[in-house]
Amino acid sequence: MTNKTTVIGDMEQEVRALLHQQGLRVTTPCLLVLQILAGAKAPLSHTEVLEQIKQGDCDPATVYRNLIKLRDAGLACVVSQADGIDRYVFTRPGSEGHAHPHFYCTECEQVLCLPSDVQTLLNIEGPWVEAVQQAVWDLRGTCPACRDKKNASTRSSK
Ligand SMILES: [Zn+2]
Ligand SMILES: [Zn+2]
């Protein structure tokens, strides 16, 4: 677990600076929540953030409050509402945000960012561009990892 803590240590400076910039009070739960979002490779739900915190002083309500606070400050946004669950990603203020489709895997129940080579298949032009970019766009299905697992198990059961 040493690797993981180094990564978080490096990120802490940046995250602190961002909170200052946005005029937010730098509290431990707020720092933790933002660090987890910033280090995540996929959108995270409240529960998933909570699972990663594993610290006694962060109860579910505190984590929830901080997610909302970060969202209101423009440091986090909800990019997926698959299965009625809001999932958050870290966004840098002034950046384009996180405007791309997400894929909800019904097997492992994870929400994944679609890789950019898949996204280019969905390139569109005209009046729908902005509407689609701002829409919460959840694809549902079986992710490649779960497909592989499924295929492997059907093969081995023969
Ligand atoms: Zn999956
Ligand atoms: Zn994404």
C-alpha cells in the first residue's frame, strides 16, 4: 500500500490549492473526498467514495455534504445517474468538464468512462452537439472485463 499513499501525498498539494482557489474551507473530509475523486479512474458514487475513505471520522452524511459542496464549487460534477445513483468525477475549474458518455456494467455494477477511441464513433454535428454534450449519457451493458470473464467461464465449463 506504500505506492498508493505516495500518490495521494503528491496530489494533496494540488487539491489543497484548488480548495483555496474556490474559497472553500480546507477540512480533512473535504480534502479526502476531493483526493479520492481526483485519483479515481472512473466516476464514483457516494458509497464508493465512502468505501475508499475508511476513516472513522468521516460518516456518510459528512461525505455526502462534502460531495455537494465540491459540486457547488465546480470541483466535482455528476456525470452518471445509472440505476438512479449519482456518480461524481473531479473537474478542474475552467476546464471543459467531463462531457463524454459513460458505460454502466450490469455485471460488476461499475460506471466506466468510455475510452476516447470509442467516443469518436459517437461524433456528431449540428444542433444536437451541445444538447448531447451536456446530457447525462449512460450506456448499459457488460464491460469488456466482465465479458472476458464470462467467455472464459463458458469455455472452461465445456
Ligand atoms: Zn463489468
Ligand atoms: Zn468519464
